[in-house]
Amino acid sequence: MVKLNRVMKFMACLALITLFMGCAATRTHESTGGYVDDSTITAKVKTAILTDSDLKVMQINVETFKGVVQLSGFVDSQKMATKAADVARGVTGVVSVKNNLIVK
């Protein structure tokens, strides 16, 4: 009976360790909290771009990974591309911006 109890405790510990390892962050994979933070930053950047009177463009895609925002898509001028990057930099939590916008 004691041996069975030890085996059950060992299995429970192993299960907990596996669970926590699944939520850990790596270089290419975010933790659950990091993913939520990046989703919030993405939403804030999209909102800031859509509410800016010079930018109201639906063709700008925003992706965030560990605070780094990547802008992609199409804009009408280089001025709009620069403005979109400046707006993204102004959002709280943004570490840096990669501007991959293409001028049509």
C-alpha cells in the first residue's frame, strides 16, 4: 500500500511538471501570459491605426511577438507607411516596430 501511495505521488508530480513545462516560454514559443500581452498590444496598435485620421486603412496587418510589432500590407504613400510605424511605436508595451509595409 505504501509503495502504491509513492507511485501515485510520483505520477502526480510528473504530471504537474509536464503541465508547467507546456506553458513555459522558449525562443520561438511564447508563454501563455506573453501571448495574452502580445494579443493586447496587437489590438491596441490596430485600434490606434484605425482611429488615426491619416491612416484609416484596413490593408495594414499587425502581428506581435514578445513586444515586437510587425506591420505588413499595402499603403498609398511612404508618408502613410512612416506614420503607421510612428503610431505603432506610441502604443504602450511596444518594444520595437518592423515596418514591412509596401507602397502601392
